[in-house]
Amino acid sequence: MARGPEQTNDWGTPTILCTERRTRVCFGNFKAGQPHTGLGHASFIEPGNIMRPLLAVIVGITLIYACMHFFVLPEAPDVTRSENVTHLESPAYNPAVLDLWDIAVEETGVENESAVLRQLEINVAGDGAVRVIWLYFYGEEGGEQHVYEVYVGPGGTVSVKSQKLDYSVQGVHPLALLREIDGIVFEDIPFQERGMRLLVSVNAYGDQYDETRGRLYEVSSGGFRPVKKVTFGPDAYWYTITLTPHRDTEPPASGAELPDCMIVFTRQDIAAAGSVIYG
């Protein structure tokens, strides 16, 4: 707008008449806190001038990630899968873990003496039917380290997977614990009618177990010896066999207590403890 001549209105106040004039504004001429009194020379920022630097930044970031992928980040190892390779016969309350190990060795090609147990999980229904089994272990195959998964689904179908590793793992051979699990009489577990989950897992860096964690036992050839308290030092390396009943579909009544889980140690693992108190 351009300033026009002054006139006087009905109240005697000078009035400025404005005439319209097109102009271009350069936003860089404004200063914070000061009125803009002179428009001066104005200029527009062309859209192409903005897009070119932005496109260069996007292309540069893409090239950086591509270089990281090919020269910095390692390639993900291929996973070898074999579905429904065979069938495992598991009678009621008998997961047949020793037969499962024979299948694992044959189907994966692992060098038996190199195997190290990572984890075992067994889900048993209230009628004793084995629902599913997961077996995870490490081992060597053709001079290379691998991690393996053996899965037994409903009906006993067995599937296996393997993946290469770039590091070795120390631990206990699976048979050391599988033999103890094979000797457990699952029909004698207090909560067997509700079904249960058996979990074998590895532990390290020290821990202490007492009756607040569950009912503790040492197992040997299927027999359970009660344990009151066991403590493992920070340098110890041990496995636990945990038996947990399936929970009710409905919450327990007020004041009712769910059955305690059972935490079981083999004699070999008890020997690694710093202190043991039998109950």
C-alpha cells in the first residue's frame, strides 16, 4: 500500500488515504522488536533452490547407510530350515527326550561331542499328552559353530532349524540333563493333573534360591531330595529345571494359593554351588 494525501474527516482528524501498490517483501529485512518502515529491495526464494540441497542431503544419507551395510554391518547368517523331518513318539507323561536327542543329532548334522545345551521347554497337558517341545543347543558342524532349534509340534511332528555363529559357546552337553529329565516320573508331580511346563535354562553371575522362589530339590535318577537353600557365587555356571503348573482359566478365590513351582538342580549343578542346605 502507498501513502496518499492527508484529508480531514467529520471529527477534524487527519485521515491518510492509501492507494494499493504491489510489492515483493524480503523477509530477511525484518528485525525482531523493530517496526519495518522501509521495504527496500525485495526478493523471492525460488522452490528449486530449496529442493536441490534437500535432495542432496537425502542422497548423502542413503549412501552412508549403504556403505555401513556393505562395509561395517555384518551380513545376517542364513537360517537353514527343515520342516516335518520325522515323527517323535511320546507316550503320556513321557516326553521321550532321549529319542529326541538322537533325532536332533541325525537331522542337524551336529558333531555330537561339541553340543552345548542352551534351553529345553516341554509343555504337558493335564492328561499327560505332550503338546510341544522346544530344544535349543549349540554345536559345531563342518568346523563351524551353529545354534540349533528342534521343535516338536502337536502330534509329534519334528522340525529343525540351524544358523551359523561367529563365536563359540562353553557349557554342558545336553545329555547330562536330558538323562535326568528322562528319569523323572511326571505322574508323581503334585500338580500333574493340571498340566505343567518344564523349562531347563542356563544361569550365571550368581544367585540364591530359597522357599520364596518355590520348592527346591536335587534330582538324581528320578529321585527328589528336598533342598532348603542353595547359593551360587558370581563365577558359577549352572542349569535349573523348573516345573510350573498351568494356571486356572479363572482367577483363584480370595485367599487361595496356587501350587508352588518346583526348582530342581542336578547333582552336577549342586556341586557348583557355594553353599547348600538340605531340608
